[in-house]
Amino acid sequence: MLDAAQLRVQDTVAAAEAECYATINGQRINMMHAINCEATYEKSKKEVPILGRVSKANKAVGGKGSGKMTVHYVTSRMRALMINYIKTGQDIYFDMQITNEDPTSSVGRQTVILKDCNLDSTTIAKFDADGDYLSEDVNFTFESVEMPEEFTDPAGMV
């Protein structure tokens, strides 16, 4: 085991070394106020009985993309989108581009574009007399994803 390749610590990607942009109504917005973001895709599966097997198999039959992020409470953009939806019924879909790139790491950069994001909920008003700063959690779904840039595998992985 001592001769096995190991991940070089400098090849880990620093968590804050990222960029996040949203394209809303054709306008590209720097989401620099984001503290964290995580988008996941969960497959929907159905159990399939198979003759001669004790256990059922599992077959993917679809899926759903969802995400969550925490942002500093410093812009009214998301609230304005939700208020417009409340008043007009017109929902907004937008794309979000997230790029991770740590200049110390040899793995390069990865860019993921979440397509047709749609807000689940938005904080309309907030205060905290005992807090240090205001932030808000934003939950969303997305319909598709693209990955125009991929990390290269770290040395020794292949």
C-alpha cells in the first residue's frame, strides 16, 4: 500500500476558488454574494421483479435536478422575481454557471451550467437583532445541465 499513488494535497480544490453567474432575462449577473451552492441530480428508480431472482432489480426511469444555495442578503433581485410571480403569475427560468478553479491545483477548471433554474422559495423580508450579518437560503430546481469544461484527473488516478 505504501507504493500506491496518493492524492497530492495541492491538487484538492479550494472551496472558495469559484465563480458563479446567473443569466436572468438575458442579463448576466455575477452571483458574488453567494456563500455556498450545491446542485444535485437524483434519479427516479422503479423496482423490477425478475423471475429466478430473490431480490428485485432497480431501473432508472427519470430524475430531477435540484439545488440549494446560501447568499448574503444584499440584493433584492430574487425577491423582485418572486414578487413579480406573485402579482402576475409569470414565472422566471434562468441559467446558472458555476466554475471551480484553484490555481494551485493541477486538475484545472470545471464549469457546470445549470439550465432552466426555477426558484422554489425566496425570503421576502428578514432581520436578526442578534446576528452578525444577514444571509438567506435559496432552493431551486433545474431542468438540464451542461459541462463545457471538466477537471483533468489528478496524477496517479489512472
